[in-house]
Amino acid sequence: MTDRPDAPLGDGPVVLAADVGGTDTKSALVDASGRVLGLRRTRTPRDASDPAGAIVAHLARLAEGYRAQFPDVRPVAAGLSVPGLVDETSGTAVFSSNLGWRDAPMRALAESTLGLPTAFGHDVRAAGDAEHRLGAARGFDDAIVVVIGTGIAGAIIVDGRPHASGGYAGEIGHSLSDPAGERCACGAVGCLETIASASAVARRYASRSGIGVPGAREVLAAASSGDAIAAAVWDEAVDALAEQFARLVATLAPEAIVIGGGLAEAGSALFDPLGQRLDALLSFHRRPVLVRAALGDDAGLLGTALAARDLVGQGA
């Protein structure tokens, strides 16, 4: 558990924010000066019989802990972001293959349990909003923020506004990359996620080499040391990303593509070949700059807090 000594969000209402991931949930209070207090990571609860209820109950326990730890910092709203398909307008968690819910009225559940107005949204769109307002996408009216970790998802910003399309936009990881490829957890075949996510890089290397590795970082290290299998797996991931980015460039013409998540930690080992391969695929298209995300692992949480503050502003 750590506190951020700075105040990245600036002055505004006090809010509680929780960014739910498939493995861990990040949460914090944001005080009136914009300081992020009590930032902590807890295990995301699983309950097959009531997956949405388990998340909201966990959020209530977190809120109780923050009340005890910071009795003078009283939130006037909450923010909750989750993965999967999310309809922000209706407050519905439409679908999550990893966490197991369908059409869960998540916002209503959270508001009833917490007794606070709650901004509810998608975790990567929240991260994208934070990068656009505070981080690496700042200054770009048209941008795509791609988070590459266990899965791959994106936030699309058009004319300075997030584009959600009822919650279905931005599922870059589930765009087709290989029609003869692996079956994805979503049920489709050959999704980008099965080739270029950090977990896929590790899994594909282990399958071909017989050597289990914790993650993509170890595959890259092996590739750099001359392991031909690791190099092939890494190259395939970069190729798949470049091809999908080229399609996005032709369709949406972003000024920038901001890349975050675990794979972005590879730095130039990812960005240099990715840029070269993207250049080779484009002709007349506007070439976006490829930028590493600035807010790191906190982007989703900061975006969730911004959404909660926005909700208070809308009600004023």
C-alpha cells in the first residue's frame, strides 16, 4: 500500500475509485487537492454464482477500510471501472469472459451498496481518458490508446471525445489476425489477443520450446540471447500488432497510438520494429506517432477517479 505524494488530478471533489482487473483490483481515495490516498492492490474476488455481486461487495469493504483509515476524507461520489463489454450509458456490465457476468446492472448495484452516485465504465476507456487528459495522448484530438497485457483492448478518441459505440468499440484484441489460428477465450478464432498479448507471447513460446516462462519479458530476453523460437514468437506478435495498427490507421487516421500495459515495458525492442513494420504497410495514410503510455499502471484508476469527479460536476 502506497500514497502518491503529488496531486495529479488537481483540485476537485473527494471521490473513491476502483479499477477492477481480471486478477487484481486497484483502489484509492482522491482528496480535494487531487492527491491519491491509500492506493492499494487487492485480489479481485471470484464468485461463479454472483460475479457482479462479489465485485460490489468487495468495493464496499474497501470503502469501509478507507473510512477507517481517512475519517476526514469523505467521498461524495465513486468510480468503478471493469473489463469486458461495458455500456456506460445504461450502467451495465454486458459481458466479461474472464470474470463471468452477463448484463449485470453494475452501476445500480454499486450505488445501492455504497450510497454514493457512481460513475461506471470500462477499464481501458478509463485509462485512455486519463492518458488523453493527463498523459501521453494529451494534445491529440484523434488518438488510440492500446493496453497490451493479459489481453489487448483500446480506447478510441475522435475529435477529442471518447468513442464507445454502446460499449463495443475498442475491442482491438478481438479483431481477426489469423483465420487459421487459435481459439480465443471469447469464442472466436485467431484474435489478435491470441498472438500479441503478453500472456500469448509467453504461452506460444512455452508451447513451441517446452520451456515455461512467467511472461513476455523472459521471451524477449531469450530472443535477445539468440533463441530462435523466442525470436519467432516475438516477431509474430510485432507483425500482428503492426497489421492491426495499419487497419486502424486506414479506418480512423489517428494522430497518435499510445501503447501501455506490460508489453510496452519492452521499450525500443517493441517500438522500433513495430514502427518499421507499420511504415512498410502504409502508403498515403497519415502516419501516427507511436508513444509509450505516460501514466503506467495507474492510468485506469486515475481515469476512473476523473469519471467520478465528472459525475459530481454534471450534477452540480
